[in-house]
Amino acid sequence: MTELFINAVVSGLLLGGFYAAVALGLSITFGQLDIVNIAHPTIVIFGAYIAYILNETFGLDPVLIGLVFAPVFYVLGMGLYRIYYYSFERTGQESLSGLAFFFGLMFIIEVCLILTFGVDYRLVSAPYIGQTWKIGFVDFPLRMTVPFIVAVVVTLAVYFYMSKTFQGRAIMAVSQDRLALQLMGADPVKVKQSALGIAIATAAIAGALLIIIQPIEPSVGRLFIGRAFAIVVLGGMGSISGTLMAALVIGVAESLISTFYGPSWAPAVSFGLLLLTLAFRPQGIFGRA
Amino acid sequence: MKINGFWIGVLIVLALGYAFTFFVDNEFYFFAVYVVLQGLIMAVAWNVLGGFTGYVNFGSAGFFAVGVYTSIALNKAFALPLPLIIVASACICGLIGLGTGYLTLRLKGVYFAIATLAMAIVFETVANNWEYVGGAAGTYVLQPENSFFFDSYVEFLFMVMVILAVFATALSRYLSISKIGQGLAAIRDDETAAECMGVPTLRLKLISASIMGGLMGIAGAPFPFFISFVDPLSAFSLLIAVNAIAMPMIGGTAYWYGPVIGALLLGTIQEITTVTISSELNLLVVGSLLVAFITLAPQGIAGLIHDLKNGRQKAKDKSHG
């Protein structure tokens, strides 16, 4: 019983670390820039398919593919912000139209993936997938451990970028006081553009990690919408360290529920937690009031 | 004058619907029009909250599916007649709308959007695990023998849908032209200012959230009898959620007739693409139209019509003055 429990907690922590990679980009866009990029998880799936293609044709390592494509996604993200800015933010219509815009974008990406790849599950091959380390009775499947390590490193990198560099601090500032940032001589539009670039870049890495953990098909992204938003809200909107903590909490909660009650209830965990948080503590568990 | 025009239109639509059951034999047309009307009710319902107040509901499919499953459960347990089932679904979904609204409508609009999305997934998980109504495997629903005054149950369902669509449209029109509608528009434009002017914003938002939920429940209630096999995938269909947003956005959210125009247009296009090409392409069409409209014509078709009218009026005024 205790063995089962400890194994469930460990695999929850590993899973949670990966969730942090998915939620990281959303934490930047939604938490800091106030851009409700509901298409983020679908962009993660898009990244996963890129990893799939390159792994299938050249046998490259998925993590490597994710890291190489991060700059490409950075540019895509900047382009996306341009469209968003000129169509909605400049005219002050971001609330309703902006939401619907990303909702539509989500569908376009998803359907394009379905039309290209079909709805079959796809997976990648790498030497470490399928191996398991054992420490005592605790299992560390490398399929989960490698994504966990990469995700935590990426999250910490973003954390230090945000808190230590000028660019990163400017991103934190633009969400707090746009005018003050302008007075400091930084252009809010450029700052936000690079922030969305970073957010989308993390999606490339998260996608590569996702396809290591589980086989994917285009609509898998929808399950991550709720998880990612739950993590961002629980983590206190835009706090990177809070996002990591919340991701671990959600991962462990899901793992415990699926071990002791059955996997079919797992999707409800994050959404249930999200609803409860919104109802009773909207600033998030790790957020300041 | 204007009120008469609307009610004459209502009578004409009802009469046309009834005549349709007499003169059309091919059942396909009933199915096609049924789907369009279902989209219309969902679009009108979404617009009551989304269009009038600016609070986006992403979980339309959740409300719809609660209507569907209420219907299945009541039919299985008590074999109630359809009209009673519809009323019950409307009440339950209305209460869910009220509850969600009560918990999240005091926060920023984004939280409501996410909460509705989350709720849809929670309901889907419950439906997947609730064996009584079929669970993940789904369940068959037999159409009742009694089809009232119609030749077949499909014709009866079709007429029910026509009446419900007219009811939903009339209700949303009433909301938008009444004092409530003015309050809702004030919330959409500037919630703080509205609150300061004494508009009871929370109460108005809760009213429209309940009506939205109720109308979505109505749209879902007849669905199990219509498709006769329901599983969570079909009840929580993605297309329903997208359409509920895309139709009003394309038609124009600020006017009560916007979602009607959007639903008729988009619904018909979808029926044609589904039949002639494929259902995946259908989703792509909706998504692209949605993105194209919100970036290029955020006021939708109704807004374009409105601008055209105003433009003409201005041109007229100029030539006279």
C-alpha cells in the first residue's frame, strides 16, 4: 500500500514537472501579458508533430528537436503577436474578439493536423524510452524522468531570465505598469512581442517532451487546455515559480486519483481544482491577494 | 410597427415549418434543417451572455450535453413526454448557468471563460463514468411510438425544433430591446461605469447566464431522440462548442438577429460541405471563417448591414441638407 502510494506520488511529480513545461508558456501569455492564448496547448501538439516527423525521418532525438525548433517557434510567436496587436489590442477589442481569435486558431491548427496526419496515435523512438531506473522499490521510468528534467531546467531558465535580465524584467514590468515601462525607455509592444515569442518557444520543447511521454493524436491538446489554465491560475497568474509548484500539485493529484480511483476520473481533477480555486481563491494558491 | 413585423415573421416561419412537414418527403432535409436549427438555438443562447454582456462561454457543449443527458435519464426513468423533458432540461441547465455565473461572474471575464471550459470537461468525465446513461460506451434511445399529429417522429421533432428556435429568438430579442438589454449593453461597454450609474450588474449577468444555460438545455433535450444513439463524444461534440461561438461572431454579436443570420448562413454552409466534401474540412471552414471575421469584420454581418444602412442614411441626409 505504502509502496503503491509512494510510487504514485513519484510518478505524479515526474508528470507534474512536464505539466510545468506546458503551462509555462501560458503563464507568460495569460498570466503576464493578459493574452488568453487558448491555442497554446494545440501549439504544443504542433511542436510534438514536428518532433514526430524529424524523429521518424532522421532518427533525431526528440529533446534535441524541441530545443532546435524553439527559436523557430520564437519567431512564429512574434508573428502571432503582430497579428494579435494590429487586429485586437490596438483597437481595444482583445477581450471578446481576442478570445474568439485564439479559439478559431486552435481549430485551424487542430484540423490541419488531422487532415495531414489523420487521427492515428503517433509516437517517437529514442534509446531511453522503455528503460526504467529503480531506486529501492520506487520506479523512475526514463520516459517520464527525461521530460521531467528537461522541463524543470527550462522552467528554471525562464525563471532566471525573467528575474535577472533586463529583457525579462521588462516583461514582468509590462504586465504591471505599461506606462512606467514606457517612461523607462522600453517599447511595450516590442517587449510583449518577445514575451509571446518566448512563450511559443517553450511550446516547441513541451511538444517534444509530450510525445516522449505518450503517443499523441491531434485532439490530445484539448485535455491540456484545462490542465494548463488550472496550473496558471493555481500558481497565481504569471508567477513562474508558482507555475512549477502548481504543476507538481496537479501532477500528484492526478496520479493519486488515477491510481486509486481509476484513470477515467483523472481529467476531472485539474478542472475540479480549477473551479474550486476560481470560486474560493481566485488569486491562486501560490498567489498574493 | 416593428413589433408587428417581428411577430408576423414568427407566424410565417411557424407556418412554413408546418407546411414543410407536409410537402417534403425526403427525411434528409428534416435532419439537415434540424441540425441548422439546433445550431441556431445554441448560437442565440450563447449570444444572450457572450454577445450582450461580453462574457465568453467556452463550455457550450457542456450545457448542451447536460440537456442531452437529463433527457436520456428522464426518458429512461419515467418515460416522460418530450415537452416536459425539455422544460426539465431547461431548468437544470439554467440552474447550472446561474451557479457558474454566481461563482465566477464577479471575476474578470476570462475566468468565466475558463470556468465554463473546465465545467464542460468535468461533465464529460462524469458522463463517461455514469453507467446509468450509457457511460463511455454510449446508449441507444428509442423514439416513442406516438408522433402526435405528424406522419413520423422525425417530423414531430422537426416541428418542435422550429418552435424552440422561434422561442429562443423571441426571448433573445425581448432581452435586447427591453430595459434588461440596455443594462447588459452597458455592462459590455463599461462595467464599472454601469455599476456606478446604478445598473445592478451582477443580477443582470446572472439573469442572462441562467437564460443562456436554459436555452442550451432546450437545444440538447430533443437530441437523443433525434440521433437515437448517444455517447459522450457526440454529446460533447467539438463542433457544437465551436459553432455556438462562431455563429454569433460571424453574424454579429451586438444585435439579436446577428446569431440568427450567422447560424442560418454557417449552418447551411456546413451541411453542404459535410455532404459534398468531408466533416473535417467542415471544421476547418468554421475555424477559418471565424478567424477571418473577427480580424476583418469584428462587428459581423449584422454590423456590416448596420453600417451600410447608416452610411446610406448619412448620404441621404447630406443630399437633402
